[in-house]
Amino acid sequence: MNFIEARKLVHEYFRRDEEGNVEGITTALDQVDLGIKPGEFVAVLGHNGSGKSTLAKHLNVLLRASGGTLWVDGKDTLDENYLWDIRQNTGMVFQNPDNQIIAGVVEEDVAFGPENIGIPTDEIWERVERSLKSVGMLQYRGHSPNKLSGGQKQRVAIAGVMAMEPKCIVLDEPTAMLDPSGRKEVLDAVEALNREKGVTVILITHYMEEVTGADKVYVMDHGRVVMQGTPRQIFSRVEELKSYRLDVPQVTLLAHGLKKAGLDIPAGILTRQELSEVLCRLYGEEGKNPEDTLTG
Amino acid sequence: MIRDITIGQYYPSNSIIHRLDPRVKLMGTLTYVLSLFLFRGLAGFAAVTAGLAAVVKLSKVPFRYMVKGLKAIAAILAITVMFNLFLTPGEPLVSVWKLKITEEGLKSAGFMAVRLSYLILGSSVLTLATTPNQLTDGMEKSLRPFRRIGVPVHEVSMIMSIALRFIPILIEETDKIMKAQLARGADFESGNLIKRAKAMVPLLVPLFISAFRRANDLAMAMEARCYNGGEGRTKMKPLKYKGRDGVAYLLIAGYFAGIIMLRVWM
């Protein structure tokens, strides 16, 4: 059974004038179908305004559908009775690290979620320790969040979600405000959670480099899911991705260009390693380190 | 310059005052403030001074740290002293032009100055020796009875702790906006008071907008983490009384009884 199942999900925002009359309707989600299995690492890609953040808020029932159905863990999100259950089981990490940390001390912030769901004190301490450890932030437990870097703050936010022991974690552009090293820190932490703890991860982003490790990728544009498949399937359709205003990774772009120029290169190259191996095979430079061929 | 503002300033130490339960410290501060307005005469003054000195000594917070707090109220202090000095009726000691200083005025000015500065010094021990989180926790718990009459105690203390967390973030933001406006030719420093107040508008408008946006984001993040008000919430660090807290309550009661007795007898 799918952990998250959406059928013809629709969300409409109403634009109102000053008297509150409806001026216009923006369809942020338009007939979205999703099927995400437990333990999967799923990426949702899309340009600004593609509806990907709206989708994220639906998974945590911060928004409710205007049409269609969404089941999370077998529970209908329109059913009021399941609200807190779903929120507990699908944690959410937002874009701005500063605006989601509530307490003035790292460990107290991580404890905020468990406190809300009424976990006994002793177990809160255990959970805080475990989840801080899982994102590698245990040594900062007594620090003030204001003194941490962006990547560290975002890892604290992830630990805060993990302390509620959710089955799934939704990350809404968690790296958009971080520098490259912070971005890597956060992604490594998320991938480790998926691999080691079997947590279902839904990563929403517009950086294509971040989705190469995903099991499945959805591409959204104007509220619709326009492409879906494995990263390799998605990345082999370079022209189509460009039409949705997404930046294809440099390596994939280079491979695509070489292929168009007539070289025998397979579609959907994801990493530098892959491309250099293909090039080496083509030019028969066995025994030479493929990395050297590409950089040298 | 804007970074000099310190609210909820905590001085880390491991003194006995630091380790006391925040409820004890709140009660103690309240009692102390009451005693400041109850004491009379030199004996009362001596008792209050002894009490303050003992607590300051026990807290291990350097005295100059506390005196810093007095600078903030220097103007108020000066004005109060002046009013008391010149406007108290009685036998004039010195009189210059229309102003006269009376003996009673001198006395009441002196006591007023002492009361105000002791007030600041004493309550600064509370904030210097208690983390903001403990303070709000203590308030939430001691004010719990007021929930019966519809005071949103949990909500207020949650608001306070969030406010404390966001002070440094908003200060940083103010700094950023100020620099951005300066870079575009804004002038915050020159001109008269009205002109300077007007110059603050381009600073305050973006600050408010950003604060509202942050509040919106934060509310969403709290909801996503199952925040549902105070009902059914547990605590990571629940407040528990220890032996030393009982002793402290006894000492506070003894101190207060002493002040009252001095007032009655003198």
C-alpha cells in the first residue's frame, strides 16, 4: 500500500478584493496524482509558482484540498479526526531555518514536538538525544540556535521533526537559503535518515543536483505533475526540462550537448564519474583515472 | 549601537541563586519589591540593604554588572530626586530664588533614590541569575491559578519565550535594513527630534512587514509540529522543588516578617 496516495488533488487560492469578493481563482494544484511507497526517497522538482510548496502543505494538512482526495498513511486528510495523527506521522521542514526554531536552546527546540504530543519527560530526553545524534548535532545541544550556521539550524529543525518519530518527513526547499556547504550537510543528513532509519523522504526543491540520489522524481509545472520517473529517466529529457524552466546539472547538459554533436553517449548522465567513464570507453584510454581525463 | 540593547540578560554561573527554582526567585523578587515600599527609617533601610547585599553576594554576579542596569534609569532617578527635593513642603534649609530645599525634602529624596535604585538592582538579580526559559516556565506555573478566571497563562508565557528568542533575530534584521537604507542615502542621525522620528519610518515599515511574515511562518511551523495550545502538553524540563527551595522560601518569609516588625515597632 502506498504511504501517500493522491488522486486528482486540486487546490485553489481565491484572490479577494478589499470587500472580500472573489476577484479571481489561482489553481495551485491541478489534478495531481501521486503514489509514494513507505521508505522511498522522492523528489518533487518545480520552478517558482509550480505548486510544489502547496503540495507539501497538503501532506501535513496545513492546507486542505479543494477537490480530489489525499490519503496519508491510509488516512483521508479531509477527515478532521486524523489531523493530529497525520501531522505527527509526516513531519515538515520549512525553507527558513530561523522561522521554525521555537526555543532559545537547541535541545529544548527539539523537545517542542514531543512535548506537544504528550510524551513523558524521560522519553523526551531519550528522543532528543537520539534525534540530535542522527543529524550529528548532539554536541550543540546546549547552544543557542542564534549562534549556529544555516546548515546547522536546518539540521536542528530536522532533529525536531525526527523527535516526533514520524514515518515520513517532508522538506519544503530546505536548502534554498543555505550556502553550498550547508546544503550538502542538510542533504547528507536527510539521505542518512532515509537509508538508516527507513524514513520516507519527500524533498521539494528546485535544485536539480539534489535529486540525483532519489528513487523517484516528480516534476511540477503550473500545478500539474508534468513528468515522473527515476532521475535517469527524467534527466534524459533535457529539452523538456528546459521548457519547464529547470536548470539541468552541468554534467547532464554537457553529455546532452556531446550526444547532440554526434558522440555515442547514453541519455540521462547524472554524475561526473559516469560521464568520464563513458568518455574513456569511447576513446579507449584504459588504465587512466577517468577523473583525470575530465579535469585534465 | 543597536546591539547594546540587552533584554533578558543572563549571567551564566553555578551559584546557589542560579540553581534555585524560578518560582522561588519570582516570589522572592515580589517580596523584596514590597519590602522596599514598606520599610521606614534607618533600621529598615539597614535590613533591606543587608538582604540585597546577601543575595548579590550569593548570586556571584559581579556588582558592576548590576550597576550597568542603573544607567538606564538615571534620568528617571534624577527627575524624581529633583521633584522630591524642591517640592516637599517644610522648613527651608537653603533657598535660592524661588526654589527651596527643605529637610523633609532632602530625606524623602534620599529615600526615593535608594528605593528606585534598590528596585532595579534587586530585580536585575532575577534576570541575571535565571535563564529566560526558566523565567517563563516559572511564571507559567506560578500564575496557573489565574487560568480559572480566564487568563491565558500558557499562551502568554509561550508568547514571551518566543519574543525572547526573536529579539536577536529582529535586532540583526534592523541593522541590515538600516544599512540598506543608509546605502541609499537615508539619514538617521541629523536633524531635530521630529525629523529623526520621521527618518525611522523607512526603517520600521520593512521591519514590521518582515516580522509579520516571520510570525506567519513560525505559526505554520508550530502547527506542523502538533502545537495545539497548552492542553495535554508535557515538559522536557518540568519544574520540581528541591530542599534548597524550601529553605529559600523560609528565608524569604523570615525577611518579610522582619521588615514588617521593624515598621510596626519603629
